[in-house]
Amino acid sequence: MEHQHNMDSKEPSLYAPTSSLVDMSRSTEEDSLVDGPLISADVLHSAISREFQAVPTPCHAALLSLLHVVYVVLSMCVALLCVLEFGEKDVCASILGNVRGDSVIVFGKVCLWVLVLLFTGCVQHHHSQARRRGYLRFYRQTQGLKHLTLTVHSAGNVILLVVLASQLSPTLQTQMLIGILGAELLFALPCLIYYTVQVMRFNRERAAPDVSQEEDSLSHSVGSLPRETGFREGSNLHEVVEKQADLIEYLKQHNTLLSKRLLNLSAQH
């Protein structure tokens, strides 16, 4: 019994150094974490905040508008001077050669439609980039507007094909051709101008992504009731699901970027 009692009394002394070593190692690790070089809030905020990237499509829209106006003016001149023969025939023959005036107008219309198609693809690309950067509200506000110009030109092409296939008299066909080009310009030019104004306003505001704006509004609102999230009665389920999918994709990319920049800052310090 005495031997067992002596063994029991010695057990704490045997295991005490082990526990003290563990405590010392933990305290050393914690001290190393606390005493290590901390990253200041200003440096961290400046490092993880992304610079605003403007959407460069207003320049493309202005150039396309100018080309559209020039095309319509030149087409009217060709139609009046070379097709309706209100001018000298020798001048038209020296400029156009053996090509008919109405054929030149149609070829120019095809080239203009190709430019509008390229412009629409360029707009879609830059707007998708803005969507990935978290500007979901801007993407949805201009979703229908960015395809409107192509729709107007495509509708003009359809009407032009109907007129050409009707085999009207040359004079009436040319007059209708000028009317179609003028009406197309009246519809397409305001669409491009309105689109340019919207994008220039977005570039001038230089706003933060939608998630950051919501966080700022929630942090500055005092005593406000909590917002409802998710699907509510009367809302569009497809729109809610699509918006949530866009938000999740942006947050995943944002978290990946933050992780990389935090690692770089930790390595620098």
C-alpha cells in the first residue's frame, strides 16, 4: 500500500513537466503571433480595394454614330445624283464605275450592319467584365439597351430586303430606300446616344461594386429594420436566382483575389 501510495504521489511530478512544456510551447506560439508584424488597416484596405475600371464603349458608340451619319448622307447623295440622275452622269460614272448606285448603297448597308454587330459583341464583352467585377446592377440596367441598336439595324435590313424583292419602279424603290435609311438613323442614333450617356454616367460615378455599396449602406444606417432576403411573393423567381448566381460568382472571385493579396502582404511583412 505504501509503495502504491508513493507511486501515486510521484505521478503528478512525472507528468507535470510534460504539461508545462505544452503550455510553454503554446504561449510561445501565441506570443510569436501577437508580437509578429501586424498589417495595418490602411495598408490592408489599400491593398485589397480594387481600382475602378471604366467601360470604354462610349468611344466606340460615338465612332459608330459618326459612321452611321456619314453613311446615310453619302447614300442620299448617291441616290439623288446617281440613281435618280439629278446630277451629272459623268461624275457618277467616274466615281462608281460600272457599279449601280443602289448596289453601292446596299453594299454600304451590309458593311454598316457588320460594324454594328462587332460593336454589340464588344459591348457584351466589356459589360460581362463589369459584371464579373461586381457591378450587377449596371449590367442589368443596360442589358436590353446594348442590343437595341443591332435590333434596329436588323429590322431595317429586313424591310430593305422586302422593298428590293418587290421589284418596284426604280424611282419609287430609291425613294423608299432613302426613307428606310432615314428612319433607321432616327431610331438608332438616339439609342446610341442614350447608351453613351448611361455608360459615361457610370464611369463618372466610379462607384464601388454592388456588394460594397450594400455593406456601406447597412453600416451607416442606424436603427433601420433588417432587410428581407431571398424569394418574396410577387417577385420574379428567375430574376432572383440569376441575381444570386451572379453574386455568388463575384464573391468567389473576390475571395480568391483577397486571399492572394493577403498572402502577398504577409510575405512582404
